[in-house]
Amino acid sequence: MALDTDVVGRYGYFADFSRTFLCGERAPTDAQKRLYQLAYES
């Protein structure tokens, strides 16, 4: 599951919050690990 939200704070400051959660009891696949790593690096 992925969550991404943007907010405008005081004095016009912008912030972006992104979180990713692995749901279920299975281990992540290699493709999921790669996608997570790409998102983390960016």
C-alpha cells in the first residue's frame, strides 16, 4: 500500500509525505524490493 500526500503549511511552505507499507505475511518479491529501492533513492 502506498500513501502520498501534499500539504501547504504556514507562510506558504510546501511539504510532501510518502510512505509505503507491505501488507500481508509474505516476503516482498524481488520486483517489489527493486521498486521500493528506486523510490527510496529518489
